[in-house]
Amino acid sequence: MKTLLFTIVACGIVSITRAQTYTVDKNHTRVGFSATHFGISKVDGRFKDVSATMTSKKEDYTDAVIEMTTNVSTIDTDNDTRDKDLRSENWLDANKYPTINFKSTSFKKTGGNTYELTGNITIHGITKPITFQVVYNGKEINPATKKNTIGFTVTGKLNRQDFQVGTGPASAIVGDEIELRSSAGFIVD
């Protein structure tokens, strides 16, 4: 009887501490950015190909580890000429640096549904620490997949010069500060 009770308790503990792995829902995720142009307007863009995972054991996700990769060649600003230039060696050099990568180092709760996401981002072959503000939008069962889905809104900023992006003459008309904004949906595996 003691052995049976120990087995039941041990299995319960294992299931409580087992990490959930969530994979990005590509149909409901957008990784976007905004930069000033001539100091008088903003140009918005996004990356069409994004992969990401989030792993967490805790219900409040404060132990979450998030990894994300974007395919630089899928940059889209609704202007083919500009997009080709952004992919070129003048800016992101997609042939030499085909991805932008992020890996979290902490996910701290700052309020009821707000978090601070800190990690390292690699752009143009240069890795720097970055912090994002995150809003947890909730958790629902997706009626199509019957799987748990969670959603976040992520915002932050970076200085493109820190990553040596856009160092040529045309870079003078683009602001150094790049605003980042993502809507991310994750599905439990």
C-alpha cells in the first residue's frame, strides 16, 4: 500500500512540475517594427517568417524561456524596392546574416498581466541585451485545434547603430531608434 501511495504521489509531482512547451501560432503572430523617415514620418514593417517557442512550468509563466528566430529575407514594408535595399549589405545583409535571434534570460511579472522580458538579441551578427514590455492577453482553447492557446503583446526599442545596421549614406534619413511591436500567439504542444 505504501508503495502504491508513493507511486501515485510521485506521479502527481512529476505532472505538476512538467514544463509546458508552447510553439508560436504563425497564423496569429506578427513581429513588427517602426522607424522614422526624414524625422517626419514613420515606416512600419514586419518579418513574415517567424519561429518561436516558450517553455514554462509555472502557471504565471515567471520561469518562461522564450526563443525566437526571424528570417531576415522575409522583411516586408509594403515597398519592394525598400525591402530589397533592407535585405542588402546596405542594411541587414540577409545573405550574410539570414536570421535575427532572441533568447530570454528572464521573464519577470511586473503587475497583474504585465511582464518584463529580458534576453539577448542577435542582429547583423552582433548580440546585445534587450528588455521588452509584455502584456499577457489570456489563455483560451482554440476551437479548431482543441489546444490551449496563449497570447501576448510585446513592445520594446533598440538602436540600430548598436548592431551596425544601415551605416551607409542612406542611413542618414532613417532614425536610429527602432520601435518593436509583436502580437504573439502560442499553442501548447
